[in-house]
Amino acid sequence: MLVKIILLICFFAVMVGVGFWSAKRTRNVNDYVLGGRAVGPWLTAFAFGTSYFSSVVFVGYAGQFGWKYGLSSTWIGLGNAFIGSLLAWLVLGRRTRIMTQTLDARTMPEYFGKRFDSKALQIVGSAIAFVFLVPYTASVYNGLSRLFGMAFSLDYKICILIMALLTGVYVVVGGYFATAMNDFIQGIIMLFGICAVIAAVLNGQGGFMNAVRELSLLPADDVATASLQGSQGLFTAFFGPDPLNLVGVVILTSLGTWGLPQMVHKFYTIKDERSVKTGTIVSTFFAVIIAGGCYFLGGFGRLFDSPAIYTEAGTVAYDTIIPQMLSTLPDVLIGIVIVLVFSASMSTLSSLVLTSSSTLTLDFLKTSVWKNMSDKTQLVVMRVLVAVFIILSVVLALNPPTFIAQLMGVSWGALAGAFLAPFLYGLYSKKISKAAVWASYAFGVGFTVVNLLFHLIKSPINAGAFTMIAGLILVPIVSAVTKKPDEKEMDELFKCYDQVVTVKKAHSLEEG
């Protein structure tokens, strides 16, 4: 217990210290929200990766999908790495940085407002972001509290309050730069921690080969399709017992990052071309290790089947699977795991609260309520709203739903369903109409809410994946049949991509 407490105290001290140190660099709104668009490549890459993976992935998703799909759940982690990180950087990174700087947009709703010349789009977008980031934040608290309960026997409420207080301190004081610096430190902890945990857990099962053999002997009765019921070896099969639903999870957790305000925001802060190239490589490597490692570890969850992971009704409580796997580890390793998951959770939480407070301040209050708000006042309001957002998410987290993956599925489905398609197409096409953005907003939020009430698609994961894919089809169709934006204005705006810059021959060869 002493080892675990010492590790946590050291971790807390560093996080808060970085917050106060970063306060010196936070002089205005751009510094607080974007780090002055001068955040280096490694900090940007780690900020992207650590915001992506939180306790929701490590505890909720790894436990749930590892139990359902076995080792094939590793595909989810690889999808996160190559679709959610690599492709996101290649397709969105550079263009997002150029376009948002040209438009002087600091948030995703502000991008929509200026790109499509509509304050209404900006205001409604800010409302969507604020409302649906709250349940995601609550899910982050929930996952962390499960591990705290296992390691310290602490009450769930105390775990939530500790995390909320610590995150609030360094985000309020230091803004985005403090978040990025802490993300880098937390990312290093996560990389070493996940490798140590996987090695220890497999060693406890007699090594990797023995663990795979034991897993292959288990029949797939509760998750496989009817034609595969009772089959052995499915939990070690290439595509597992339920390939179709596995694809839905890959789409939601990988493509979803393309439309999440707190993830895309990282591209706004890119410093230079070197940051794009380094960020692409580092964030992909980070995702392979962290996401791939989490889901790979979760794939062995059924080897730890015990009465402790079942509810009174006899169903599996997915959030308890990973804590059960880790409960037999030595105290030092449990301490590392707690710091690892705390790192993942705080980095995601800090990104969420900063995104929410800046969106509400810049896109709602300054646009429609307090139009002459000074730069200094905006800073104060954002800091106050960080605290408000944390309080709201704590209230929701204190009375959580059945399992945390449900919260994340609803949040990601609504946000990415509403924002992904118009954001992506808006970076590349001059023909996307204002009406198409409204249609994407309406469908993404509308279908998520209707499905939540009537369960048209039973799985919130598959429902979220459906809203994203549907949005990518809906936006170009609506744009084709509605009023196009002014051609001259679009030509002028898209000139930002055609500006000539001088680079070294090592990076670009001329013709001839």
C-alpha cells in the first residue's frame, strides 16, 4: 500500500507542478486554447495519443471486447493505430492546420461558423459539443474508479473527486500547454506501463503460448453467431467469433477520432511541417503499443473468469474484467497500473474539459451573449467553465449507467456523426453547402437520441458507427441538391493551400 501511495503522490506533484510552470506561457486566449500554435512535434503527437486512449479503453473497451472477441480484439487496437492515428494525421493534419489558421478558428464549431459563414452553425455546434462531451467525461471517471477500488478499497465517489480536483487545477492554471506537457509525461508512463503489465499477466498464466492454448480450449457459446455456437478455438481465431460486430467497433473507435472536437483540436496547434511528419509517426507508434496492447491484454480476459466479475443477475460486468486480471499482480506493478490508467484518464479528461470550456466561451457566449468580451475576460470565463464542466461530469459519474462503454458509444456516435463528414469534406471540397452541415448535425444527434430511446440498433457501438458512415454519404448528397456556397469566395479561401513555400531538397525534389 505504501508503494502505491508514494507512486501516486509523486505523480500528482508532477502534474500540478507542470500546471503552475505552464501558467507563465499562458498570456492570452490563443495561448490558453492553442498553446500559441507553437507546440512541438513530440508534444503534439503525445497529446493526440493520450487524449485518444483513456480508462474507457483500458478498463471498459479492452475488458468488454476482449471478452467477446478474444485475441481478435487486437484488430481494434490496430484499427485505432492505422485509421484513427496514421490516416487521421495524413488526411486531416496539414489541411486542418492551414485552413483553421486562415479562418482564425480556434475550435471546431468556430471552424464551421467561419467556413460556412453561419453563426448559427457555430452556436449549435458548440451546444452539441458541450452536451455530448459530458457523458464521455463521466465514462473516464467511471473506468478509473474501478481500478482504484481494486487497489486501495477506496469509495467510488472519493476516486472521482480526487481525479476531478487534480485535473481541474492544472487545466485551469496552465491551459493547453500544461495539458500537452503533462500528456507527454503521461504518455511515457503509459508506454512502459502497458508493456510491463502484459508481460506480468501472461507470465502468471504460464507464458504466452500456454495462455493462447488455454484460451483456444474455451467454447464460444455466448457471443458467437448461431452457426458457430459451441465451437472451440474461436477466441484465438483471426477474426474471432463475431467478425461483423468487430468491424462496427473498429469503425467507431478508429474513424470516430476524425470528428471529435478534442482530437481534431490537436491539429490546430501544429507548429510546422516537421511537427506533422514527426507527429504522424510518433502518434501511430504510440497507438500500436497502447491500443494494440490494451486490446491484446483484454483478449485473455476469459482466462480470469470468476464469480467476482458477475452481477447479481448473472451477467458479466465488463468493467470488472481488467481489474480482476490485475488484482493478482505484485503491489509495485499494481501501483504502476494505477499511475498508467490515471495518466490515460487525466490526459483525456484535461483535453475534454479544455475543449468544452473554450467551445462554450468562444462559440456561444462571445458569439451570441457577450459579443464585446475582452481577451482577458475570455480567459477568466474559460477557467470558470472548466470548473463548471468538471462538476457536471462528476454529477453524472456519481450515478453512472450499467457499463462505461455505453457512455462512450453514445458520445462518440453523436459527436462524430454530426461533425466528421462536414469537417472532412469542408477541408477538401468547395461545393459543400451550409444545408449539408445542418443535415449532418440533425442526423448525427437525432439518430443517436432516437436510438437511445427506442434501440433501433441494439449496440450503441454499431449505432455510432452507422451515424458516421451515414454522414459521409448524406453530406455530399445534400450538397448536390442545395444552394452551393459562393464560388469566388471559395476560390479565395482555398488559395491558402496553394501558397508557395521554400523547402530543402531533402524534403522535396524539383522537376528536371
